[in-house]
Amino acid sequence: MPTVAPPRAQPPLSPAGTPDASAQASAKIDVSGLNFYYGERRVLEHINVKIRPNEVTALIGPSGCGKSTFLRTLNRMNDIVPGARVEGSVTIDGRDIYAQSVDIVDLRRRVGMVFQKSNPFPKSIFDNVAYGLRINRLTRSREELGGRVEASLKSAALWDEVKDRLHTSALALSGGQQQRLCIARALAIEPEIVLMDEPASALDPIATQRIEELIYQLKSRYTIVIVTHNMQQAARVSDRTAFFNIAATGQPGRLIEIDQTATMFSSPREKATEDYISGRFG
């Protein structure tokens, strides 16, 4: 693997050589000086990135470079890992989510997560979507609960396929339907941000297309951050792309560059980015 220089300090440059306006715009998520450790081992080094509202930001890079770890720092999912710790700051709407005063349950309501492998509960379709609404007491009546479940299934482009079997097992759904059910479950509690860790990696091409279409539709209402190893998928669904890499095996992951997706795929600034996108390594 080629040696990679640390990220440049200056803002991303457009092809014309001027600062990328998107990097200067107000950020929904602002990550500054982030170092992440599992015990004594540092796995992310000095990450600085701003993620804009109502856009899809794709995280790409070879396996082991810390993309999924970084994604989980955005809703403190890594807190459950013994020995995990963070240096630096992660702010959402200007508030540091690692401050001692932060309610983690409330944070995870605001920042939903969809995992690589669909994980429906062994319950009915209805109860899967209603689960978060019930435990967080977000509805006041059965009618309101039913309406929120229906709205969430519609948002996940699943309602028409399951409306006549809401009380049958979610485990009977196809893989693609199960993943959209998990998206509906995440959307039901009305988050502001949705994190997706390779949400279509285990799906067939038709199901993958449905998920990609859904992501494109959802960005008008949510800020979306997606980890993907599929370069074509990143090019199709994202507004901006961030490339992570490691300098050598066992070294911490670094953010090499972030830019508008069209610019990143046509004229990346860093040779390592070009090599990865073109398939020379990774």
C-alpha cells in the first residue's frame, strides 16, 4: 500500500483552485481534532470534517481504515466497547456530544443507525417499527402509534408491500425488505441524522437499487452519512465523499480528503485517492 501523507490543513479546493464553498457552509456535524482509541491502540488520527445538513456524505476507503469506527463516534455507539475513548470534539448543531451533560439515549434518538446486516427483531412488522416509539413513550394513543408506524413504513418505501400483513413476522420478509424495515424503525423516532454502515452490501442488485433510491429521497429530510465499499454506489447516492486511508498496516486511519462527489471521482487532489477510486489498491 502506498505511503499516504497527512491531510492538508487548507480547505478542499475546487478544480479552479478556490476554497470549496461547501466546506465553509454551516455544518450539522462538526468533527475537530478527533483521535479514537481502543485501549492503547489509536485507530483514528486527527480527523477534521464538517458534514452539512440534508446531504448524503459517503465514507470510502480500504478495510481497516476506521470508516465504521468513525461512523459510530457520531452517536457514541463505541461507548459500549470496553477501553474505547475519544480525544477532540464532535458537535451536532454546535453541541459537543461527548460532554458529560449529554443524555446518550436522547442523542441516539436524534442520530439513528442502520447496520450492515439487517437486524429485525423477532416480532411482527408493526411491532418492529413501533418498538422505539413505545419504549421512548413518543405516542399518546393507539391511533397515533398506528399513524407513526404507517408514516415510517411509507418513508422507507415499504408500506405498499406489507400493509396487509403488518402483524406477521418480520423475519419472513426478504433481505431487502428487512433492511428497509430497519430503516423504517430508525425513522420512526424522527431522528435528524441517519448513519448507514454498508446498508446494501448483503443485498442483490434490485434490492440495492431500492435502498439507493430511498437514500436519495430521504436526504431532503435527514442528514445522511453512509459507509460503502462500492465506488459506483458512492458516486450515485452521495453529495460529498470522504476518503479514509492508513499509512501502513497497523497505523491509525486518517481522513485524506473530502470534496464534492463529482469532483472527487473526476479529479481527486491526492494520488492515494485516485489510486483507490481507480481500483489500484483496496
